[in-house]
Amino acid sequence: MAIFHLNESNISRSDGRSAVACAAYRACEKLEDYTFGKTQDYTRKKGLEYKSIYAPEHTNEKLLDRQTLWNEVEKKEFNADGSMKANARLAKEYTCALPHELTHQERIKIVDDFCRDFVKKHNVIVDACIHAPHDDGETDNKNYHVHIMFTTRLVNEKGELGKKQRTFNDDGPKILKDSRATFAHVVNTALENAGLEERIDHRSYKDQGLDFLEPTAHEGHEVTALRRQGIDTEISLKNDVIKAKNLETAREYQQIIKGLDQEIIVPNKLEDQIAELEKELRLTAAEEQKLLAELANLDREEELLQEKLAQQIDNAYDNFIEQQSQYIEFAKRFYAKGDHTNKRLELIDKQLEKSQKWLSKQNGFYYSNGQFYDNYHHQRIDVSTPSYFTTHHKTATKKEEVMKQYRKDLTTLADDFDIENTVSALKQNAKKLSDNAIELPIPTPTFMQKLRREYVHSFDTLDDFKTDMKPVFDDYRAETLRAEKEKQKKIQEEENLEASRQRTAEYHRKLDAERELEMKLRREERQQLRQSWANEPEPEKKPKKDNDFDLSM
């Protein structure tokens, strides 16, 4: 039997969701998520029957690519300074049941017709994926359904994602009602064209004239899978209770109709409903006892949950008061240090102004580049100056030292109060209290404070932390980090220079050792040569002849 189901949901960052991840899961694709620097790979997921992107005709072609589209959606939800919008609504989604009685192509036509109509009405981009039933090999699962994700931003005249489609917020219920009616019409048209008698109705039981029946909650694939395994869940148990009540109510309604004098035929829809309920609710006595026990446990769990929630709210309330007091004390000290520093800077400026006035009244010498010179010879001279005398250079140096000390003192103060974590926790507790409709305990100015126009610090003035306070800490920490990097760089350069010197010295020592060894070897060679000469026998002398000295010829 064809049934109607169209559920609307939001895909928001506040729920820890990613539009790229959702699109990858539904399309069974591998997509790169640039926002979180992560690969979303669902290529192993089974059950995808069809997927398509629908967009206005003037849409830029790059947005027809799934990865480009949803990364662009993510990119749009960042602040101008590059920070992430934590509560951004990235997309919306319809999850719709498709008749299993129809063919694959007939189900695709339903999705095509509905999505093209939706795009035309709202000027957004739609990404639709049809999923087939999960085949567990044991049951006849007929849960064909389609995921219809669509952007919350319009396609502007340039074909890019532009402003938010405000009608989704302003006329949300009206648009949802129209979408449900349109989807029912498209499905019924397909059923009629297929020659089937089944029809679906998007209206509530009340609008159908069956307001005595209570609607059940939608059971997703996880709950359905657990049912098959004989495991009950909160949703399935509550639905069973609702179905039991509906069966009893339907039977009573049927008896009333049959007991009337007039000849009235019970509607086929009611007969089908009763038959379906009877089929699903054939419980044994043991199963009924188990069901009642489970319901009792659910009631107890709900009670414990409420107690836990109440305790959390009490803790949030107490923590809010304490953290707000810490912020107020910090803010007072922050601005007090600022006032003190401004007074010191004013005194330094006044000292310079007084020095300049004294200098302008002097004759016979002038001041230039930190020295005094006489007016006639333009030679440097020693001048007795008053104790308060200062120069522009000294003033600038002194003011920079005062400001550096000011930033250092405030950063130390912030660390002592752990103010950044305190402010973050204060905001979280405020959100928890507001979400539970608890009025925030924020101090209000007294009559005298209003009369004196006194600025009263509180949670309502927390914007001061972002605009006035945090930039001071960030500047000092950045300055300290730069100084530390420069120091490390200088140390590294000195270490590198010393290492280079040591390498050079080692090279020269090695070179000297090699030369010394070479000279030693040469000396030894010369000594061996002399020794060899000394050991050679002297040549024999020839005997002299008598006429050796006869010069006559």
C-alpha cells in the first residue's frame, strides 16, 4: 500500500553537521570538505538508485558540480573576518517516501517533476538522491525514499549563490504545506498513470475527517532494522502504543457507524487502517507485559532525564552568576588601568610641552638632534636644563614603555582571571538558560547610577570584551611572540656563526696537522737519504804513475 511521508529537517553547523558530508553520504560519493580539511568518502555505501542536481537555467555551470556546490555553500557561511558562523543553517532537506508499486523510471519522474517545480518556485539549487530499500534477505523491505537537499540561498542574477531565501523562515509552515501537497499530487498522478488504484493523502487525520486517529512518529531505517531483530526502541514502543489506541478508537468508530439507522458504508480507508492495526498488534500476554514494563522504564528514564536537566539548569544559573561577577570585576580593573595609563601619558605630554616652552624662551643657544649649540659659532655647548626637561625622542620612548607595560599588566590580569575561558563559559551558560526560558540574572543600574550616568558592567555589556579588551591581549601576545621569534632567530644566527667558526678552526687545525705530517715525512726521507749516503763504500783510489805530472810532450 502506498503511503505518504515527507519530513523536513535542517542541516546546521550548530548540530555539528557539514553540507559536504551530507551530500557525499546521500550521493555515495567521495568529496573533499574544504571547510574542515577532510575527505568525506561514502563510495562503499550501497543503495543509491538515482542522483541529480536541479538548478535555475541561469545558474553558473560550476555549481552543477556536487563538490563545488556544497563547498561553496559552506564558504558562504563565514564572517567577513574569516571566522566561522557556528550557528549557520547550511541547507534544508525533505525526506520523502516513494511508492514501491511503481517502476524505477516512474519513481525518477516523480522526483524530477517535484524538484523542477520546487526550483521554479523558490529559485534555489536542489540535490536529490533516491535510495533503494535495505536488502537484509529476510524481510520484504519496500522503503524506497528520496533525499532532497536544497540551498537556503537564492541564485542571483549572476548565477551565483546570493542572499538567504527569507521565505523559508518567514513562510516556513506555508511552504512546507505547499510542498507536501505538491509531492502528493505528483505521486498520485504517477499512480494514476500507472493504472493503480492506490492514492496517498498529505493531509493530517483531522483534515481527512479521521481526527480520532493519532499520527505515529516516522521510523527511520535504524529503528526498522532493530524491529526486525526483535529489539524495541523508544520510537517503536510509542508507535505501538499509538497504534493500539488507534485500533480501539477505530473499532468504536466503526461500531457507531454500523449502529446508525441509516445505511452507511464504512470507508475503505478506515477498514484498511483497522486491518493493518490488527495485523501489527497481535501481542501475546507475555509481549503485552513486556511492553508495559518497557513503557514504565521509559517513564522512569524520562523522569530521571528531567531531574538531570533541572540540575543542569541550576548549575548553569549558579555558574552564570559567578562568571558574570568575575567578568564585572575584571572589566572594572581593565578600565581602571586604562584610565591610570592615560593619565601617565598626559603627564608625559605635558612635560614635553613645558620643556618646549622653556626652550622657546632661551637666547644665545638652540637645540638640535639631542645637542645644544651656541647661536654664533654653532658649536656644541653644555647647558643647565631644568629637571623636567625632555625631548621628543625621549617622550616617544617613554610613552612606548608605558604602553608596553600597560599591555603586559592587562595580559597578566587576563591570565589571572582566565578571562577568555570565563567569557566563553558565561555565554554557554546564558544560552542554556535562554533555551530553557530562564530569565538571566543580570544586574540593572540603580537610580543613582542612572543619575550619574555611570557605566554598569554586566552580561549585557559583554561586547566590550571583543571590541576593547581582547585586542589588547592579542596585540601584546603577538608582540611578545614576534620578540621571542627574533630572539630565537638571533640565538640561532649566533649559534650558526659559532658553529661556522668552529668548523673553520677545525679545518685549519686539520690543515696544519696535515702540513706538519708532510714536513715530518720529508724530514724523515732526507734523514734516510743521508744515512744511505753515509753507508756507501768509498771508491778505490788509482795508483799514481810516474809520468802523471810529466807535462812535456
